[in-house]
Amino acid sequence: MDFTKRVIYLIIGPALFAACALGLSDVFGGPGAQAVGTLLWMVFWWVSRPVDLTVTALLPIPVNALFSIVPMANVISQYFSESIVLVFGSCLLTVPWKATGFDRRVAYKILAIVGPSLTSQLIVWFIASMLFSAVLPNIAVVSLFCPLALAMFRAAGYEGLKDCPSGPPIFLAICWGTVLGGIITPLGGAMNVTAISLLQEQLGIEVMYFDWIIRFLPYTIVAMLAFFGIMMFMFRNVEPLKGSKEFFREGYAAMGKMKPNEAMVGIFFAIAFLGALCRPLFAGILPDLVPAYIFVAMGMLSFIFTYKKQPLMGWDDAQKGVMWGMMYLFAGGLAIGTLINGSGATNVIATILQGFSLDGGLTTIIVFVVLACLIAELTSSTVSSAVAVPLVIALTTQLGLNPIPYWCIVVMAFDAEFLLPVSIRAVPAGYGLEAGQMLKYGLPMMLARMVIVIVLGYALMQFWPAFSVL
């Protein structure tokens, strides 16, 4: 980047913060205005990139230390939260792959089956991400699939993501499939659990898994077709991967029989995956053994088990292979969400909305959807769920409306994110997917998602009585 341009971008970030802190304090209060200013500063630096994405993700720490927007412990805890532990554990699971050759074996097998065609690659990664995220947390799916995709690029003869023209579309397909699949069942992520808990707490209504799946099935089908159509249009001129199915079959055959060290790291990975998948079966017996800790426990085994009298992985290997920047980038999104929520900024937004003349019709749906989408895009789906669901329930109750259909619509609205390298998109960003590409290709997806939720949500309210009851 040009030196002058970089200096200008560096100055604009804190200038945005200062403008918000001074200009919006009458609206949001001092802490709320500072939180909004921090958010705009981070968004601008993430997009313009005068510093590394990870450096920007650390901004909530010094800003909060200077201005005491929320208790400091609330911010710091986000940088080693359960989600960060899960990402760390997934790194420990996959670091030994390259040294043992397991990554090439898996990649050759995938390529031999799917082939180099970009269309077939996008279909497989998009659908697989959808299906797995229906039963696993979104972050777990992305953390497991991105290393596999990267290994595939290398097996096809590329140095990495930036060297592979098909790389960004495939990584985006993983992200987009994951966020869409996350709504299929309540197991898709913390945002779903939050939405259910808040509904049950405020209305005393129990949400059954079957009821959830049935009511969100129409949106899942329509959105899947729309997202895939847009994705294929945007990437229609991207060249396929190098090689052919036969080439990849020969590469797989040339590796010979699987070695014991390959088998061991593969078994650790499979156990971690199955443990996360089967979590509901043992949750009552081992309530604290969530996927994050399963991943860490299985990842630690590579330090313990040996092959030819040497550990499968040493700590030096882990230090070099763990995506530390990716972890902090993910944490930065959680931290800014903590600032926005804890500063009272979201309460101010709710108060402003209460001043609108909402009557429960199409305008009300548009307001709810836009609000939930924007909060999700700028912070995370979980933050949006925690903000939007109580607001929707409160407003609809005040208006004498049935809150259930509006709750369903808001869940559809916040249960996907596309634009910034935060939340689950921090993972592909850590592997080299550029923030500018996320924004460029994510914007049409976000707009399409908003239109689908508004139109389909309104139609389901009018013509499907079951949509309004649980």
C-alpha cells in the first residue's frame, strides 16, 4: 500500500471514533457513543487494511482500557472464550496433518471423487457445509473444512489460497453454506440457543426441535437455491482447479498404504468430530464436555502419542502451525459485540425503534429484518440474537401482536453473516481470504438474504397458519 494512503487510513480510523464519541454522546450516552465509534473504527480498518486484520481485532482492549466502556474483564475474556478454545483445538488437530502426509491423502481422495470442476467443487463444499452445520456449531464446521480445502489446493499444485483462483470461491462457499445450514436445527450455534432461551424465558413457550426444523424449512430451501444461483453467477468465469480426476487418483495411489502416524491423526480428528456430533447423547452425563474441550483434548494427544520414538507433534510445531491471528480476529468480533451490548448502545437503538409507528405489517417486518441483519453483519449472529429477540418480543407484545411469527422472521434475519472478517469468517481470513473479497461478494448475498426473509416471512405469516404457532 502507498505510504501516504496508509497514513491517511490510519488517521481516519481514530477520527471516526472521535467523531462518534463527541457527536453521538447525546444520543447513545458517553459509553454507547464510544462503543459505536470503536465499531466504525474497526470496520474501516478491516476494509481499508492499513494494518493487519489481527491488529485491528485487538482494538477493543486499548480503547476499553482508556475509556472504561464496560468492565475490562468482560472484554479480555472474549479473547479466550469457549469459541476461541474451539478454534485453538481445531488447529491442534490439523497441524500434524502436513508432517504426516494425512492432508495430502485426504485432499487427493476428495479431488479424485469431486474432480477439479469449480461447479462440482462449489456444490460439494456448499452442501456439505450446510449439512454439517445443521448439527454442529458453525465455527466448528468452518474450522474443520478450511484446512481440508487448503490441503486440496496444495495437492492440486498451488502454494496456497492466494495462488489458487478457485480458492476464494471455495472458501466463501464453505462460509455461506455454513451460515445457511446453521438455521436448519437449533444445534447450529449459540445464536439459536440464545433465541430459544429468550423466547422460553419471556413467553414460557417450549421450542421443540421438530417445530424449529419445519418452520424454517421453506426459508432454507429458498435461500439455498438463491444463494447457490448467485454464487454460480458471480464465479462463472473463475478457472477450475489444475489436474484431472485420473491425475488425483494416481497421486492417491502413489502414496501407498496409510502409515500409522497418518492413521493416528486421522483417528483423533474423527473422534473429535464424532464427539461434537454426538454431544446430545452424553450432555446429561458430561455437561461441561462441549465440542471446544473435545477438540483440545484430542488435539493434545498428538503431543503424547509417538511414531518411531518421536511425538506426532512438538510444541515448536504447534507454535508455527496454530493460526494465532485467526483466533484473535475471531475474538475481536466477540469483543466489539461485548462493547456494543454492554455500553447500552443496543438499548438506545431499541428505544428509537419504539418511537416508530409500527403496526405489525410489512413495514414492521422490514424494520426488524434490517436491524437484525445489520447487527449480525457488524458484530455476530449471537449478539444480534441477544439484542433483536427481546426487542421484537417487547414491541410485538406492546402492540398486542402474536410475537411468534416475528420471532421466526428475526431468527431468519440474523442467522447468517457475509460481509466482514469477524465471527466464523475470521477462520478463512486467517488462511488468507481477503476482507475486500468478503465484502465484494458478500454484499449481494446479504441483500438477497434480506429480501428473501422479508418477502418469504411476510408470505408465510399470511398464508401458513402453522408459522405463527409453536
